Amino acid sequence: MPQAITAVYENGVFIPQMPVDLPQHTAVIISLPTVSRSKTGQRFSALLQEPLTAEQIVIPSRDELHER
């Protein structure tokens, strides 16, 4: 029977937040929620840009600053 547990991802490892009754080296399937960093990043960028836009200051994007 499937069991849901809560775990924290830290330094490349999932750490269960409760005891898990599994033998060592048992393979498991982990379903991850969709985490969107772009919304947070866009919101943060917008907050930074507001006073700059009001003063008509333009800051180039990372891609514009660095050649690929």
C-alpha cells in the first residue's frame, strides 16, 4: 500500500521528517510537486525595477552582460 511521507531536500538528499519502516537500500518512487521559481524571481525583479523605471534607469539582463 502506498505511503505518503514528508521529507526535506537538503544537500542533494531527501531527509524524511518521520521514521520510515523500510529495509536499507530499498528503491522508492518520489513524486515531487511543481516548484516555480520564476514567479518569485519575476516578482522580486519587478520590485527592484520599479524605482529604477521611475528614474528611467535601464539595467541590462544577465544574458545581455555575458556572452554565451
